[in-house]
Amino acid sequence: MIGENGQRLLERVRPLLEAMGRRVDEVTEASPIIGRNLNGEIVFDDGDRVFVKQLGGMAAGERHARSVSFHDCVRLADAGADLRAPALRAAHAPSVSLAYEWVDARSTFAQSIREVEAETDEVRRAGRCVAALHSLEVIDPDAIDRSRPMFPPAGPNAMSRETFYGSTMGQLDMWRFIQRDQPLLDALNLLVDRSRDGRRTPAHGDLRADQIFLTAEEAFMLDWEEFRLGDPARDVGAMLGEVFYHRLRRTIVDASMHADELDDADVVRFGSEAIDTSRPLAQAFWRGYRDRVADDIVDAAFVDRAVSYFGWQLFDRSLASGTYFGRVSALDRALAGIGREAIVGSDRYGAVLGLDDLSTQEVTA
């Protein structure tokens, strides 16, 4: 029997099911899944199983079009075995909804790197998957978005009116931190200029470690709402930021089990520990990426941009946390501080994080 929440999910995605050639009365299970969009798992009476999503929030129509465009680009080009994504089963533009094949994942990349003894092979596999995306040939230039991403902020109108009115008090606190720091704003403007002037490739644009599903043999990338032609260093920096973020979260969770309360000094100290434990994982990701990526994609300034995007990923994580809380936590302040230093001093901060080894030469894992 399908519960009340499942029935509501089915009503919202009815046009999508019809686009698949299926009917609501064929559904035996409908289970909503928590996320920023309306997500859910649907099982039909013949055993067919799909993941459905109806996009919400700002620019949902544009995000839907970009999601579809990724699959159009893959269909037109030879993506190779390393670039895996759940197949798009159906798309319904009027209801901004999508249906994907169901992937039985053993874990996500986020879960893998939070493990005390993370599997190096899984980290390298994720690197190869990202590299395969950046090496994807664009057969039809009209099939891919070429606009600049909204973030990181740049220029005199970096924060749009929609962003302001759509932000929580916690997020506005973080925006104040950014907007009052002129060296940070200057560095973000420079990063955006360098990204626009450098080599652009197909890029995910909003990559997080929980958007890579790991099976026994493969890595699947999900959520293509920000897919476009962009700076490949953005995706690499995002994944390096995710490695650090999840290792820091693991360190703090472990510490909180043995302490009544953690203060700012504790968070800073644990940040240093997280850097030490994330360094070999970052190098393993880079090795996997360099093994697979086309040689002409990694230019001389690639690492500096990747370090800057590493920093922005930490800001992005803090902004996301502000969605749920009315103030900035000690962890978010620490993430923002580390992110700020990486962005402003990308040419030297890589050494602090151990990312100075991420050159175009081979690194040791």
C-alpha cells in the first residue's frame, strides 16, 4: 500500500510517468527521498525501478534543460567507460521533472572518504570519472550551456536580488563575511576572469562527494542541473574541497563523542588534523584524474585555479549549512576562514594543504 506521502509524490510526477509510457496504477511503491528537490523512488508492478525528481527553486526550467543537455552530449559523443551516469529514462519540461534508472550503490564518494581507512582505488576511480567528463567531445555546440555560473560571486552585482531574498539569516551572515572582505572579492573576480579566459570543457559545475555513487566496480555521477561548458579546474577544486570537508566532519564527529562541547580552538586544531588525513586522498584523486584526462586540459595555471575553487567549495558548504541554521557555527567559520586563505593565496596556500604536489607531473599516492 502506498502511503500519503507517496501518493503526493505520484500526483506531482504523473506527467513524467506518462512521458515514460507508464501509468500511476502500475506503481506498487512510491517513496519520497529528502533533498532540495522533490525526489523519490518508484517501483512498478513489473519490477522496473526509477528515481524521479521534480526541480524546485530558482531557475528550475534552466536547470532542467541543462540536466537534459548532459545526456544529449553523452549520446552524441563517445564518453568512454569511465564516465558513468544513471540513464535518463524520461524528461517532462512543463513539470520540470526527470526520471532516471535506479543505481544500487554500495556507498557514495562522501561515505568512502569519511571512512578511517578510505579505499584509495575508490578515490582514484572518482578522479577518472571526473576526467572522463572533462575529456568529453562536444559534437553539437548548441547542445551545451555556455553561460557563466552564478557562483562564485564576481563583479559589482555579485549577489543578485533573488539570492538576497532567497537567503536565510545564516546565509546572509556568510554573505556579509564575503562582501566586507575586499582582498577576497578581488581574488574571486580574478578567479572568474581566469576561468573564463582558459580552456573550457564539459563540466559538472556543482560537484559534491555525495553526487558520486560507488558500486563494486564503477563510479556514477549524478545531478546535472549546473552542467555547462566551463573551467575543469572548478570540478577538481570542488572534489579536493569535498575530501577535506568530509575528513574534517569525521574528525569533529569523533571528537564530539568524547567532549561535552567543542569551541573555536578545537575546530581549528581538528582542521589541521583533517588536512593531514585528507592529503593522501587528494593526491589519489589527482592521480586518477591525471591518468584519464586529456593532456591539453591541464594548463600551467590549472592548479592555482583548482586551489581557489577548493576554497570556494568550503564557502559553498558553509552557505549550504546556513540554509538550516540562523547563525554561522564554529565549523562554518573555520571552513570560511580556510576557504578565504586558499582563494586569496592560491599560489602559496597549496603548500599548506599539501596541494603543491598537484602539479602536471605524476604524484605519489
